Amino acid sequence: LPKDARTLAWDQLDESIRGEVFFALNNPARKTLLEGVDADSLIAPLAELELNEIAIIAPQLPDNVVKSIEEKLDVREREQLQSVLSYDDSQVGSVIDFDQIALRGDVTVAVALRYLRRLKDLPDHTDKIFIVDHSGKWLGVLRLRTLITAKPDKKLSELMDTDVPTFKPQDPALDAAQAFDRYDLFSAPVVDDNGRLVGRLTVDEMLDLLRKYEEQTQLAEVGVKSEEDIFAPVTRSIKNRSPWLAINLVTALIASQVIGLFEDSIEQLVVLAALMPIVAGMGGNVGNQSITMIVRELSNRALTKSDIAILYSKELKVGLFNGLIWGGVLGLVIILLYQNPPLAVVILGAMTINFLSAAFFGVTIPVIRAKLGRDPALGSSVMITAITDSGGFFIFLGLATIFLL
Amino acid sequence: LPKDARTLAWDQLDESIRGEVFFALNNPARKTLLEGVDADSLIAPLAELELNEIAIIAPQLPDNVVKSIEEKLDVREREQLQSVLSYDDSQVGSVIDFDQIALRGDVTVAVALRYLRRLKDLPDHTDKIFIVDHSGKWLGVLRLRTLITAKPDKKLSELMDTDVPTFKPQDPALDAAQAFDRYDLFSAPVVDDNGRLVGRLTVDEMLDLLRKYEEQTQLAEVGVKSEEDIFAPVTRSIKNRSPWLAINLVTALIASQVIGLFEDSIEQLVVLAALMPIVAGMGGNVGNQSITMIVRELSNRALTKSDIAILYSKELKVGLFNGLIWGGVLGLVIILLYQNPPLAVVILGAMTINFLSAAFFGVTIPVIRAKLGRDPALGSSVMITAITDSGGFFIFLGLATIFLL
């Protein structure tokens, strides 16, 4: 909804669902809403949310609202909220859920089932319960489906699974989210450095996190930040998208200076100006194809040295043959259009060399970024385009200057 | 692993895990393996897999191997396999799992628990059981966590959830996968046109499907098909990547012909050749930013007419101001480099017009593709680049010809 309609809709919401609605909004929508409504009216609805939900939106709320919400919680909840808030957004600790069910390993199935039945309802996303020892140390997990089929006199510790992924509060949340995705987890234990069970992670938060991350990566590749939604004010959008345009202006200016080196050649043979963007642009395409292949491969596994050697050899061969094929096709078109066979040979050579350079850097850039622990997808496209543009202009105009003039 | 190492590794695998390993491989890896090993040796290991796993790999196997596998199944399994095989890859029917647990709604909790305990172990991904009537019609689902906390004398039909997503065998599998992602489903019922429970979908297959789809989309955007892995032969890679390079060659040739129209102008003022790629390239960036924003928005929800009007107005404003800002910056650089204020004014005008065109088509292309029921992400980038390249050259060289010569 546009901004004014948002406040209007908010006013008509039933108090009981306002908390959940506020939580379900995205950051920019919450921001505009906070500007439009009385912050105090948020306290009661938001205090009804789950702790980790409150923690997620707390950084956006005015300090006094967070304080008032904390006052509505009991001591234990307040401590948990403060613990969650003490972690950075990117850490597992910031998305912990404290609604786990933990039972001691020496309890029998019959006792456990009786205990659970007394709870009337189990928390959302409970597919397993956590088994701890007398001191609260995590021992393993017990799936509900195992519990249901188990003999009543068995001890939980005999039935539990110990070979499952666990996470620490200080672990990167994104790693945990990727593990949820890879192993189809529904919930998983969070264990502190002393082995004590702190809480759990649940699939809803984890998949949200993963989705947000993937969206951010996609947007970041064209220099848009995910905070921008389509109703964001024009000024915010301009600011948001500016750094990327600035980078691109710089790389384009460099390419333009490369062309400037050959002004004399272009003056003598002006068709060079018409053909040079083809060599540059096609090189960019070839480079981006290599990068995309390798980024996909890197997202699935780490590449060994021998993998990388195979990759270079393969991509360079593909670049060479593609250069010969498409340079040849373009050469034929040029002979038809301009009846200039030497020009056709120069473009064939320039295309092939630029494709080889595109293949080389198309492997090198993402591999190096991955080695440095950076996201190999991010920025690789801008870099390869800068190289194939400036490089393509230089190679084509250089060869033309040497052989045609 | 490279191809020859694959066969070697395969030979050393224990028979009991060969089926699962074969299933876990990706298509191209299975293909090379099939070329290297005796197909008959696959029959026994593959017959051990789950039905929907067999169904997924069956299309790749030689017909006689599939026949031999079918002979190892019992009558019911054979029927189920044939049913799964009768559906297209893209349909829910092709990924159905028949390991669901279904109970009648008039059964009590105590009876249900006794029955489940006799099964010893529940199938993987059982977070709920399915409730049916005496004729096998689907009535609802009962979560294990509800069953565990329920009073023993309650009937299952009093406890079940009916307001849950269900799928039909002929539904698009991708829609189901997106529902799994959106609603954090772990398993969901598949119901036929007569309301009978056919089987279930499980999170593992669904998230795999979603991941594969997202990967395909990313690769397709640069014209790479997901069948290609990094060890694919060079010839396959060249064929695979060719159509996209062909399209790009055509659009680049068109842009080059646009430049050709202005050869006289370039001959008179050769700096135009150096500056024209900046106008074209920056326009492409602006267009891709708009497209990426809108594709993200379209992936979350359908846009109403008023949304689209707001979008046009916003993106055009952003385009206008960005054009004035970056055209202005570039103009200053030109005055510094070439001491040519009229050229600076022309580039300011060309940049602004090209940015406006980029913003207009950046909204129009994905919106129209979505209206036509096509993936708005796919091909949008190639189209906008073609427009901003040819358009950018035309606008800049056209304005220069009118005002500078």
C-alpha cells in the first residue's frame, strides 16, 4: 500500500492482530508506519509477539517503546530478550527461539508422553524435543515420530539422535540457514560454548533469512539495496542506486579514454567506431557466462586446485572456439556489408583475444573472491564488464591501427 | 570428479549405497556414469530406492533397466511407479511420495497411537498424518504434535486441521514448491479430482525443486543451461551457450548500424566515438536497476494497475534526476577534459533522455512479460540492454549532429 493508505489501514486493524501485522511488514513499510502512527499505541500489540520477533523489530523502534515492551515481560523473558538483542543481526543468537521443549535423558517414553500431554499444545515448529542432562547440557534430539512409535519403558537417551547439526549463538546465522536448507531441518538446537542447551532455531526464521539474503544478492548485483521498496520516496531511491552508477561511470570513463587513444585511427577509418562496441559487448557476455557457471559451482562446493586447472583449460577452450566461431560470423557479415576482408580478419582476431581474456578473468575473478572469503557473485559482473569493455576496445582498435592503417 | 575418476570411484562403492549415490548425482554426472558402467549392475541398487526417486532417474535409464527394476517391485509399487512416470516432470504427480500414513477420522487418539506404535518407525518427513473417510476421501491433516498432546478418547476428526494447502497431481510442481517455501511446510497431501488422498509431497523434494529452478533462472539469464557442469565437454558448452551469444550478436549488430548512420558526424567530431559508449552503458545500468526492483516486487505479489502507475511515475522521476545528476557530472568531466561546454550540454541531454527511456522500458518489459504469464526475469536484461544501447547511440549521436555540427 502507498504511504497514506498504510496508516489508514493500520487504524482499522483489530488490536489483537496489530502485533503480527507489524512484524510481517518489511523494514521500509515499518519505517513509514512508525512515522505515521503514535508509537505508544504499538507497545501493547508488540508485547504479544514472540521474543525473537520482538528482537527482530526492536532496532527499528524508539528506545522508550522497547523499554515499555520489556516492562510487560516477565523476568525470564526479559533476560532472554536482552540476550537476543546482544547479538548482531548476522549471528545465530539474534534469531534464537526459546520455546523449545527439553527433557532429561533418563526419563522414560511413558513419562515423557504424560508430561507432553499435560502441556495441551506444543509450540509451533516442534518436530523434535531436546534431550539434556541434569545440568542442562545438550545430549541429543528426539523426533516426535520416534517418540510416538517407541516402547513406553525405553529411556529417551536410548532413542535420541546425537548426530545432528547444532549451532552456537555466535555462529553466522546465514550458515545456519543454509544448513536448514541443505538438510531440510525443521528445528535445530542452539548450544553454548559449555555445551548447555540455550534454545532452538526454527525453519520459518531460517528460510526467511535465506530468502532475504538471496534477494539482497540479486539486488546488490545491480546496485540496489533491499531496503528500497517500490513505494520508497524518489530521493531515497536515487541515493540507494547512486554508488553503483558512480562505479559504472568511472569504468565507462576509463573505456572512453582507451578509445580516445585511437582517435586518429577512428578518424581515418570511421567504421571502427561502429564495430568496436560489438567486440566489447560480446566479450562481456562470454565473461558473464563463465562467471555464472563458476559461481553456481562455488555455491555447491569448494573447488580444488585440480578443479580450477580443469576450469581454466575448459573455459579458455570454449572462449577460443566461441571467438573463432562468432568472430568468423561477424567477419562474414563485415565482408558482406563493407567488402573489407582485412577488417574482417582484424575483427576475428580481436574477438578471439577478447573472448580468451573474458574466459581467463571469468574464472579468475570469482575464484579469487571466493578464496578471500567474499561472495563470488557480488561485483564480479561489474569487474568483468570493465575488463572486456576497455580490453575489447584496446585490442580491436590496436589491431586495426597496426594492420589496417 | 572428472569423468574417468567417476567410474573408478563408482566401482569402489559398496553395493548397498550405490543406489543413493546414483540418485544424489546431478543429471550430467549420471549421464557420464551411465556411459562408463555396465547398466545391468545398476538394477539391484536402484530398485532399493524410494519410488519417487526411481521415477526421477527413470527417464535417463535405458528402457530395459527400467523394466528390470519394475519387475523387482511388488504389484502396488509397480502401479505407483507407473502413475508417477505418467506425469510430466513439471507436475506434482511426478514427485508424489506414497509413504504417507492415513487414518480414518472416526478412530480415537488411543487407537491411533497404538497403531502407530506397531509400525515401529514412521516414514521420513512425517510431521503429520492424513485423515480420510471410509472411501479414502481426504478430510484433513493431524500434526504429530497435536496427536501427542491430545486426550486419548478424542476422535481424530475432532483434532484435525482442514485449512491446509493441498495439491492435485496435475498441479504445477513449482507452485507446490513455492507454497512449501512460503508456508514452511514439511509435508502436504496430494488429493485427486474426486477428493481421494493419493499421496503426499515432502519438503526434501520440494526445496530441491525450488533450488534447481532458481539456479536455472540465474543461468538462463546469461544463456547457460543447467545441464552443463564444469566437467562438461567443450563442444557441449559451446553449443549450450551459443543461442544467447547469437542473440547478442544480432542486437550488437543493430546498435552498430545505428552508429553507422552517423559516420559523417563521428568523422567530423571523433570524440563522439569515445563518449557514446558511456551514454549507452549507463542507460543499461539504470534500466537493469528498474527491472531488478520490479522483478523482485513481482515475485512477491501481483501488481495492481495503481501500483504500476505509481511505479512508472517513480521510476521515471528517478531516471530523470539520475540523468540530470550523472549527465551533469559527466558534463563537468568533459568540460575539464575537452574544454567543450556545448558537448557537455549535449551529453547531459542525451543521458537524461536515455535514462528516461531506460526507466520506461525497465518498467514496461517485466510488467508485460508477467502479464503474458512469462517469467519477468528472463530475457528482460537482454532486451533492456538492446534498447538502451541502440537508443543511447541514436539519441547521443543524433543530438550531437543537430547541435554541434
